[in-house]
Amino acid sequence: MFNNFPLWPERASTMAGNVDALFIFLLVLSGLMCVLIYVLILYFAARYRKRPGHVAEQIEGSTPLELTWSIIPMGIFLVIFFWGAVIFFQERTPPRGATEVYVVAKQWMWKLQHEDGQREINELHVPVGRDIKMIMTSQDVIHSFYVPAFRIKQDVLPGRYTTAWFRATQPGTYHLFCAEYCGTQHSGMIGQVVVMEPAQYEAWLGGTTSGAPLAVTGQRLFAELGCSTCHRSDTQGRGPDLQGVFGKVVLLEDGRTVTADENYIRESILTPGAKVVSGYKPIMPTFQGMVSDEQLNALVAYIKSLSQSQVPTKSAAATSPQPQIQQVQ
């Protein structure tokens, strides 16, 4: 209905219809309330205008009237609240098995890396009909990942990960904007999401030059930084065993518990003394300033892969366009 309406963005994701339905409801409700208020103003202005013998009656108290103007608005507000809450939780809960793409925002570009190793700048290629989870961080200031056709907008923050997900419903090329003022060239921080048919996406994967899968890069970096000397699977390790830790609840030395998600792993690498695992001493050195955001992404992907049966090899990844590492939830 609204595809050709010039002020209405194209719908191209599974969430777009739900967001639009709530938005239209709010517009219609606001419009009806405005019309009702102005009609009543005109009616009362004419009905009780100053003239001999016509005086408005002062209502000192009316329980039915007070219940009416309290219960009906409360019911409308509850409908808006629960409807919006459902959409919010749907948008903030990526489906299991979603293909993961790591995003690093910086002034003034988007750097994206697929699990299989493909790297892109200001452009993201995805297949139609597949759930895509964006794991995003900023290299400098606050940015915001905004694709109007998908009805998704998520702030991208320095020093931590934020996530967003979508499932494109039709092939095409869609605008990608930064929706948070991030500096003098903010308006130039644009890109595009290219949604392709599965066969075309596989052909694109085969025609791109990619490095090793992200988890394999992280495994190599894990060994180069000497992490494997402490984080061992036997009882001789001076650090906790990372096998299968992702997604699990971790008991800390101070008695608190925390879920081992992407942000916990990132914090443990950069500021390991912030959350010390119970039974271990705070001896791990900080890697702040020693690893880049891209290397952090690789390390996080590798540690997440330890919750899977095995880490994919480069040759295995090259034979299949499907994502090799998936989040354990």
C-alpha cells in the first residue's frame, strides 16, 4: 500500500511490517485525538458562548466521568506499551543460528567482516531469507547503524559491543546510514546493504578474496599472544578453561555471577582485573592497546567457537558458503 508513497521507506525485512503497524496506529490514534479535541473545542465555544440565559453548569464531582477518562486512556497506553515491548524484544533477540557479521565503525566508514573471512567497507552483502546478526563496536565515537528499509537502528558504542539483527525479505540494494552525529563528515558516513538471491550470494562468496575464517584468525592470535599457556584444558592452567565457556554463567571471585557473552570476553581481554573468575588469581596482563578492534573480534569469535565441536579450517570454509561459527545461546 505504501511502497510508492514518497515519504514512506521501502519495506524489506521481516520486522518492517510490525514496526510500521505500530507507527500507523500511533499516527491514527494521535490524529483522531486531535480531531476530537478540536471538535469539542468548537462545540463548547459555540454551545456555551456568552449570551443571556445560557450558563455552563459546573460539575463538582462525577465518579462515572472520572472513571471514563482514567480507564480508557490507561487501556490505550497499555496497548501501546505492550505492543511496543513485544516489537522491542523481537528486535533485540537474535534468532539462534543467525549468521554473524562483525562491524567496526570509525570516522567515517563502516568496516564489516563475515565469519568466513570476507571483509567489506561501507557495503554488506547478505542472502535473502537468512537471519543476520550484527556484532558492532566503535573505534572512536558513538555511531548508529541505520537501515531504513529494514527498520533497524542501533547505536554503536566505543569500548563495548552492541547487537542488531535482521532478515531481508527481498533482493535489492538498500541505504545504510550513520544516524548519530559523529563529526564533521557525519553526512558522508553512508553505505549500502546488498541483498542477493542465495545462488547469487554463493557466487559472490566464490568470487571474493577472503582470508582465513574469523575463528581461525583468532585461534592463531590466541597462540601468538601466549594465551594458550595459561588457558589450558587440563588442571595445570593458571587461567580458567575456555572450552565451552561462552554463554555460560561464570562465578566471580567476589561472589557475583556473570554470563560469558561477547562483552564479557572483550572486557576480560582488555581489563582482566575487572571480573576475576572464582578460584583464580588476578595475574592476567591487560591487552589494552596491544590488539585492535578487528583482532578483538577474531579472539571473541575463536572463544565462541570453543563451544562448538571444532574450529573451522580455511579449506573447509572455502568449500561452503554457510557460516561456520554460530553463537551458543
